[in-house]
Amino acid sequence: MLPNLVKRQLPSRSMVYLSPVLAFLLSLLAGVILFIIMRVSPLAALHAFFVEPLSSAYNLSELGVKATPLVLIGVALSLGFKAGVWNIGAEGQLTIGGLCGGAVALFFYEKEGIHIIPLMLLAGVLGGMAWAAIVAFLRVKFNANEILTSLMLSYVAGLFLNFMVHGPLKDPDGFNFPESRLFSDSAIIPVILEGTRLHLGAIMALISVVLGWVILSRSLLGYQIKVAGSAPAASEHAGFSKSRIIWVTLLTGGGVAGLAGVLEVAGPIGQLLPNISPGYGFTAIIVAYVGRLHPVGALFAGLLMAVTYLGGETAQIQLNLPVAVTGVFQGLLLFFLLACDILIYYRIQFGKPALAVEKS
Amino acid sequence: MELFIPALLTIITAATPLLFAALGEMVTEKSGILNLGVEGMMVMGAITGFVIVNYTGSVTLAIGASILAGVLMAALFALLVLTFHASQVPTGLALTIFGIGLSALVGQNMIGIAYEGIPKISIPYLSDIPVIGTLLFHQDILVYISLIMVALIYLFLNKTRAGLILRAVGDSHDAAHAMGYSVMRIRLMATLFGGGMAGLGGAYLSLAYSPLWVEQMTAGRGWIALALVVFASWRTGRILFGAYLFGGISILQLHAQALGIGVPSQVMSMLPYLATILVLVITSSDQTQIRLNAPASLGRTFQPSR
Amino acid sequence: MNSNPDYLIELQGMTKAFPGVLANDSVDLRIEPGEVHALLGENGAGKSTLVKMIYGILKPDSGTVHFQGKPVIIDTPARARDLGIAMVFQHFSLFDSLSVVENISLGMDRKVDLSTLANEIIQVSERYGLPLDPHRHVYTLSVGERQRIEIVRCLLQNPKLLVMDEPTSVLTPQEVKKLFITLNRLAEEGLAILYISHKLDEIKALCHKATILRNGKRVATVDVDTESTSSLATMMMGEEMKKNQEKRAAVVGEIRLQAHGLNMIAPDSTGISLKDIHLEVRAGEVVGIAGVAGNGQDELLKALNGEDSCKNNECIIIDGKHSGRLDPNARRKAGLASVPEKRLGHGAVPDMNLVDNAFMTGFSRMGLLVKGLINYRKTRNFAHQVIDDFAVKTPGSNVQADSLSGGNLQKFIIGRELSQRPDILIVSQPTWGVDAGAAQTIRQALRELAAQGAAMLIISQDLDELMEISDRIGAICGGRLSKFYPTAEMTVEKVGLLMAGVSLDEGDTNAA
């Protein structure tokens, strides 16, 4: 009496929404097992991971700070992934965006003016776009696989930032530490809640969700993205240019990742460091998937991933757990989601397959 | 001359992990499976080997454990892709993310521990030949294994019936299924083999190349191995060539300072990544080559009809 | 369960259900050695299911099989081959990147080294008139040659029963004749052949007995010689076949679509390049292009539709305007619509619902895009209009395209294009794999559109269909287009010559 997988006649709509929930529960279960193996009280660990981050107003605001880049990039990547354009180098685009925005901030060091922040944001977006444009160009012109090129460029971007903070952008009075000067006040993104670090970027993230939703569900571009991703030949038949979709989705992803980068350096960090992101660009891939490649889903998934980041930090402080647990949990979540997705197309049936004809 | 031999040795040590991982991934891809989790499998191989060698002192056990770690990671991938019909690209990404996280977790107490590196084996008489002797016949066991694997994989793919079946499954899973070959079983074996090879590549990194543990010590080598498979257009001999070509780039990286080239170290470190992009661009622009050599069902989910 | 040992194979009560359909309902079948037995039925009648059970690809839900009088369970293709059953598939199970001998080796259960096998291939291919070079790579071969690989592979196993699934759909009439000579010779040598087809004249010409399936049930088993094609047709379709209406003479107007020295180089060596295509289609006429699959039909449709755009603008002329560089959408606005051969994934998006699929090519001509946003109310109305007008059988407009049957999806796609009232319509394989009722509806709709003054270009492998529907006919072979001739002056044999790339003008056209 082994369970059988029986193909559904129609994909299950409820499973589309239930499978992330199921995946989350399974990841929790796996987490409990992991904690037991590590000889940590599962209850204490789960409390640190999932309750603590939600337990005070300040922690909730920190959640928003962490979720901001994840949601922003997650929404933008959803568009690309839906079109079958695998930009997995958002981390690099974020890095270059942060670097460009940061360079503008340092250029206006100790200067006043309301033009500084818009210029920084613009520089960040353009920097991210330029980094992604390389990928788009190589893909369209030479057919070079964007997964590999975007990822290689992430490593290059990381090294480039490292070089800049060791060299040209190093704080002249910083005792040779590889850090830039602290940005002036006029180059710091305004905080929207007094006493927290929650900044204007959070609002931008929410706008990106709405914008992404409208684009994907109602616009011609969104329609073209969906067709291109699910049936490339049909897309050509309808006359939707493949190169245009590659360019648009990569530039969007790069621009938004760049924006997230500059928001990080001009927000919570406030200067340029050799490392400006704990892998937000990669985690955003999971955000996009767990969010079902849907902007609203990305919002929830981004918040969930922010919880794991924050929880990881709490668990490190309280229980001396390594930060790496966060990465393991995120990886597990994506695994379970991919596995649970089979339930959209199949249902589990126990016992022998029935002979009778199923009526729809 | 005193610079020449170390430089060539660098090529070999830098090429070997790439060679293992790329050979394994090529076999996997030949069966039609695109496993983007090479980086994750490699890094798990690296940490597992390092942990075992530190606890047991046995190189053999360490290498075996690395292979096993790679195989287990690949089994996870196979479970999702073959049993649950998950699409291969995101599953491979998940494997990499998971592997990097898990290796960091396992290796948290391993940072800072040094290991003297696995011993070199001199082949009697041959290793006494000047220059060539040191280069070719005074290496560690993994280098020898990597070169033997090149020959074995070449023979397997081109001269054996099992190799023919593997290529057939990669060319058209539907046709292979219709003929009664077990697409699932063959792909499972190929995926596990790829995992084991990636594990070996990882073992070489933490046991021989730089015998210590650093988080994410693979530093994108798994991805470079993936690019090498495209560069080699799925041919064994060209994988060998490609891996040693990338080894050559690493000499520049390591010996640039010694040669007195005034380029910042970060820029030198970018070279392998930039070279990968360049190589991809050159090979990908010839689509005819790719289409004739790439396994036709690469990356496509196989669901036997009813 | 008694079994007569005179029969080579005897199936009793074969039943197989799939979700939503009973594909085979207690089907019986008996074949003697040396007999050519036809399995006759419409698309969807259950022929493929039955032969897949015979070949061990599908497991029957119930039913028994006796082979040479002994009860057997055929659970794998290897078991089938072991018994002496060989099968030539409709869609060839071939590996493009491998050579002929490697391909054949993979289909053999006994282990032979490749050079010995190559010699055996040459022997068999010479003996039965099936020329084949063992060392060629499959992707370099024509469809006819590919079929030969399958047949030779089967013959090398010295089978007792050869199953052939619609073998002639990929052949020219001349090639069909040659194949029949080979098959007759094999039958004389004692081989039993199960021949699956829905083409009645072929069955009359080749087969001894016929088992007719309809809706998964066996309707009858008859001696072919005692039946007429019309009596076979009646059994196959369940009612007297509706006689097609008389074709009225087309009222031909001005030139709507013109291709002029159209060249299109294939992106790689596995594709077909279009060479110097000349073509004109006038308002009100139906022009047919025959051809064996894989001779550039797809490429031609893509070039005319604008999916592959030309280098020079003059090579395609729509209503007198140079249009070679227009994209498909611009051509659609200019009045040109098209229906590609492959429905799922080319003509329609499999995992999108019918409303979204209606939008796919309908958005500009039907005004479904308002201020840059999709107007879903209008789009839904358009989808419903198509579903109603073309009698698409579907539970609603919100089901995915891939849940529709082939015939219904084709009605939807053709309906989507026809509802936009195009001036020029190009259709590839309008009724391929479509059940008889839907095929009738589709041909009817196409004729009506032409009668209303549209220029119609039909690309099809079904010669009977082209002879019936088109006013002028030509053929495509190796990416080259033949001259076009009035259908009334043509015979199946003459079109067959065009399909093989032979020019009719070189020889004596009247004597052919």
C-alpha cells in the first residue's frame, strides 16, 4: 500500500497557495531535528528564530529593514524568472548599486542639499542596471548563459567593491581600515519611524509590490513576460521580441537590486564596507520562488526571510548558534517548496490506482 | 627555471578541482540533467573531507567521505528533480544555497585548524626525471585519480554500451523510455556520479590545494566547472584542456606579484571569473556547435506519459 | 479462456482507463502468421492505446494475451521484443545525435558489436529495398530515411509480428508504394503485420483483415476484400460519411500575399533553409502546399508570419506593400494571420487559460489593450465568442489550453484567427490529429473565409485534404517550393512527384 502520485486533471489552485505553507511547516520540522542534533533545545531555538523577531516594536522595525532589500529584489527577480531569464547575479548588481550610490555620497562629503539623496539613488539604479546590462548584452548578442555570466559578475563586483574600499574610497583618517568615511547626514536615507532604523526604502518596497503586481497581471509587458517564460515559440508567434524581454527584465532586476544596494549603504550601514550585504541578492532568489513568482507573494516571502535573518542573529546571541543556520534553513525552505509543488499537479493516493474512470 | 616549475605545479593544483567537478557535471549533463548545484556539492565535499581527516587522520577515509557527501547532496537533487519533477534550475540553485549554509554550519569549529596536506606519491624512477618527473610523477593521489578519470570517462562514454545508453537518454528521454530503458535509473546514476566527482573536487580543495577550512572556500569553482562543460562542448578531452587552461590563469593570479606586475590583488582575483565570461561568450556564439553537442533533452523535466 | 494455436497473437477483453476516458473497452484482436491486419479507427478511437499494450509500454487494467497459443504477460517492451513483437512508431524513437548503427544497437536486446551490426544493417536494407548508410548521423537524414531505420531495426530482430503505427503519414505516395512492396514481401515470408491507419485506400490496397475501433470499443473485424471503402468508413465513423459539398469555382481577386525570392538561412545545420521561395495568393483562393514533414513547412510559416524576419524588405509583399521586415504583430495589423502546426507551445500557451490565449494574437486587431492595460472584460467576451462560434468543447474559458483535446484546441486556435477577419490566412496542418467531426468544422470554416474574399494558404501533409480544399496546389521539398498548378489538373501521383522535388515541366506532364 504505497502512496501513488496521480496526475490531476487540472492543477490545484488551492495547492498553489498551500504548498509554501506546507513547505514552511516541513522546514520547521527539519529545523527541530537539526536543533536536536546540535543539542540545542528546539523550543528555545524556535523561540529565538521565529518569536523573538516579532516580539517588540523595535524588532518589528528591524524586520522591515531586513525585508526591504529582499522584497524589492524578490519582486524584480519574479518578473525575470517568470520570463525564463535567470538573473541570479542580483547580489553583484546590489553591490555595484551600493558602490555607485556610495561614491556619490562620498563625492558630496560634508555638503548639504536635498539633491544628494536623489542623485545617490539614481547612481545606484544606473549602476545596477549597467552591471545587469553586461549580462543582457552577452545573452542577446552572444547567447552566453545568463546564469553563469550574472553569477561570475557577482564575484567580480564583490572584488571590485573590496578594491575600492581598500583603495580610492578608503577613509583617509580611518587608520588604514578598509572602510569609507561615514556618509554625511544629507546622504543618509530618512528614517520613517523615530527611534528605529526603518527608512524610506520600506515604502519603496511596498510600491514595488503594487507596481510589480499591476505590470504582471494587467500590462502587455507582464503578459509578454508570462508567455515568453512558459512557451517561447508561442511568444515568437505572437510577435513578442525575445531580446526585448531579456533586456527589460535584466535591466529591471539590475536597477532594483542597485536601488536596494544604495538603500543599504545609505540606510542601516551609512558607509561603504568591503561587504555590504549578507547575501540579500541570493536570498531574494528564494524570496521570488517562495512567493510563487508573484509580487504579493514576494512581500510575504521577503518578510519570512527577514525573520530568518533576524532570528539567526538572535539565536547567535542567545544560544550561541552559528549564523549559518539561517542559510541552512533558507535552503531547506526552498527545497521543501520545490518538493511540495508536485501537489499542484498531482495528488497523493493510497493503495492501488482505481480502475474506474474519473469524471471531471 | 626556479619560477617555471612552481608555476606549472600551480596549474596542476588549480586545475584538478575544476577537472573533477567539470567531468562529473559533464556526465550528469550527458544524461540530460542540468545540476546547477555543483558549487554546493563541492563545498560539502570540501568540509566533509576536512572534518574527517582532522578527526581520523585518514586521507582515504576523508576522500571517501567527501565523495559520499557529494553523492548525498546529488541524491537530494535527484529526489526533487526525478521523483518530484521539480524543475532543474531552481533545484540546483537551492542545492548550492543549502550546501553553502550547511558547510558553514558543519565547519564552524574547523576555522583556523591547519592540516599539512595529503602526501605526494612519487612514482619510482619516473619521478627522478628532471622537470617532468616532479611535475607528472610526484603528485598526490587525487591528481593521478583525476587524470585516470579523464581516460575512464572518455572510454565509458564513447566505447561502452552503457555510455551509449547514457548519451541516448540525454538525447531523447522519450525515445529512450519508449525503447524500455529506465530513464530515471540512468539519470539517477549519472547525477550521483556527478555529485561524487564534485565531492572529490571539493576534497582536493580542502585537503591539498589549501589544506584548511574557510567558509565558501570553493569561491565559485563549481560555477566555473559548469561553464567549462559548455566550453568543452561536452567532450572529455576538451574538459581536460579547459581545466588546465583555467589552471594557467591561476598562475597569473598567484605569481603576478612574484613577477613584479603592479596590479592590485583584487583585480588579479577577478581573472578566473572574467575568463569564464570570455570563454562562455566565445563558445556560445557558435550555436551550431552547441546544438550538435549539447544533450538535446538537457534540463527538460521527464514525465513518462501516463 | 481457450486459445486457438493457429493465431500468432490473440487479445481478449483488453481494457485500459485513463483519468477521464476509457481508452480501450474490452477489445479483442486475433492475428494469424503471414496476415496483414489493419487496425482502423479515427483519432482518439483507442488504436495507440491498444498497440502500446501489445508492445508492453502500457499495462492493461484487464484482459488476456496469448502468443502462439500460450498465455503471456507483456509488461515491458523488452518482453515484447523477446516474444518476437517489433514496433515501428508513428513518432520515431530515434536519437538525433547518434549514428544509424548506434540507434539500431540501442533498440536491440542482443549484444552485437557495432561493426558486425553495421554489416547486418547493410544486408537487410539491401534485401528489402530499404537503402541505409549505417554510419550517418540521424539528424542528417530525411523523415523517410528515419522511418527506414525503424523498420530495419525491427527486421534485424527477426520478428514474428511487426506493428506499424500510421507509417505512411510521413511518406510521399511513391514512397508509400515502395513500402507496400516491402511489406507484402515480408508477409509472404510469414511475418504477421498489424497495420494501424485511418486511411481506407491504403488498407484496401495492403491488408487482409481489419479490426475497427470506435470510442475505445471494437466495432467489427472484417475481411477487407469483402468490404468497400465506404462500408469501412461507416464502421469507423458510426454514420454515413457526409459527402463533401461540391467545390465551387473560386472567385479570384487581386494578389494579397506574395513571396518573391525569399531566402532564409537556417540558424544551424539541423534546420532547413528556405531557398528562393516564390509564391502568390490571391483574394478568394485557397492555395495548398503539400510536402513530407520536415521539408521547411515550419520555416515557411515562420517566415511568412514574420517570426523570422527577412533581410530585405521586398521579399514578402502584403497587399502590395513591402513587408519582409515587419514583425508578426505588424503583419497581423496588415491583415495576415497564421496558425502554426504545433498547437501547444506555438499556437497556444499550454498553461494559460483560454482567455489569456485569446489575447495572445487577438489583442491588437480586437482592441483588447486599453491604455496599455489588458481589458479582461473584452478579452473574455472575445474568448467566449470564439468558443461559441466554433463549437469548442470546454467546461469554460478559464481552463488551461493543454486540458483541451487536440481537435478542440485546434478549433479554438483557428477560431481565434478567423474571428479577427484576416485578409490573408496561413494554416499549417489544419486537421492533423483532429477527430473527423472537428476536421469537418475546420475545413468548412476555412472555405467560408475564402469565399468571403480572404487569401488562404494551407500547408499540409494530408494530400487528400489538399486535393479537396485547394484551388491551386504545389509542394515544398528541402526548403524549395515547386510551381503551383490548378488542383483540377493534378493527380495524387503528380503531387507526389512535386513532393519528391521532381519538376513536372521537365517530363511529359500529360503522361505522368
